[in-house]
Amino acid sequence: MGDYRFCIAVPITNPLAKKTEISFQDLSGQKIAAITSGDSKQNQDIVNKIKMNCKNVEILDAPLYYDINVFNKCEEAGCLLVTLECWKDIHPAFKTIPLSSGETIPYGVIYAKEPTEDALKFLEIIKDVV
């Protein structure tokens, strides 16, 4: 459906929440949740760049698919979260800030390799709208 920029969801109590863009160097010394496994090259590239460019960063493994519980757990732990711009308004305790590096990831609808007839109809509706 499109490409979205990688961002960092920052707890509003964290000093980084005052920034309008975040560099990899800004993430030094932070605890960050991110998808560390799976089949997304783009997610793996972001995690590798954070590890290479940040001092004393702690990467926590986030689930492959985010939901509100992932944001709640990060809020409780006081950690940042690698996310996408499309999730920017999902949680009131976070400010979502774009990475200055500008990396993006394709984003769309996930469905079974052999979708049901209803799923195919839904996909056709999406294609017509998009």
C-alpha cells in the first residue's frame, strides 16, 4: 500500500521527546525494543545500524506484529520502540519521531497465501480505493 519511514516511539518523559528527528547517535545509552528476527531485511538493517552507531544501547526483542500491548509494555519499562510513522498516534504516552536517516519499509495487508473468497473480495476493494 506504500512505504513508511522508520521512527522511534519515545516516552514523553524522555528528553529525546523534545526532538523533531532522531539520529542513530541520539539513541546511545537507551533501551530500545525492536523486531530482531523475522523475514524483514529492512527491520534487520535498522537494528544493525543502531547496534553499529550507538554506544551502550540495549536492544530488546519486540514481537513480529505490534499491538497496543507492545506500546504499554514499553511504557512500563521506560524504553523506546522502533516503529513506523503510521503508528504515530497509537499511544498517548509516546511521541513518534522520524529517524533522520530516512529509511523506509513497504507496508500493506498481510493475508494467507491461499486467501478465502471473502479475503479476495476485500483485497479488490482495497485496490479500488488505493
